[in-house]
Amino acid sequence: MFKQLRKYFEKDVRLVKYPEQMSAQRVQQIFKEQGAESTIWQALDTIIDQQLLDAVNEVSDAKLDHCGRAHAAGRIDAISTLKGRIEEFK
């Protein structure tokens, strides 16, 4: 069981730090500057949707135990929340 869990924690994680944290208002302003028709939104949606589909496929895998299914369901929730937050700021 620990070997199965270990694979989730062995990924490289990089946090990008900037001089100061950006406010929600500033994020919204920057998003609006891109324009509603900008292809950046399609590019982001493409990446996010691929991750969402991967998680949906994972959760529907009959070979998964209940822990694996719960993890995949959590991914679906987190990715969906991210997508929703981006839409809110647009």
C-alpha cells in the first residue's frame, strides 16, 4: 500500500514566487486585458479539460480500489473548481 501512495508524492513540485502576491482584483484586471476572444482561454481550457478527462477516466477504472477512486474524484473536484475560478475572473 505504501508503494502505491509513494508514487503520488514523488513528483517534482515547483512553486513560483513573485515579489508580492497578486490581489484578486489585479488577477481579474489582467484576465480582462487578455480579451474574451483571446486564444489564451482556449489554450488554458485545452490543458485543463485534458486533465479533467484523465481524472474522469481514472475514476471510472473498474480496477481501482476505493482509495484510488476517492483520489480520482478529488482530482475531478479540484480541477473543476480551478476551471470555475478562472471563469469567474474572466
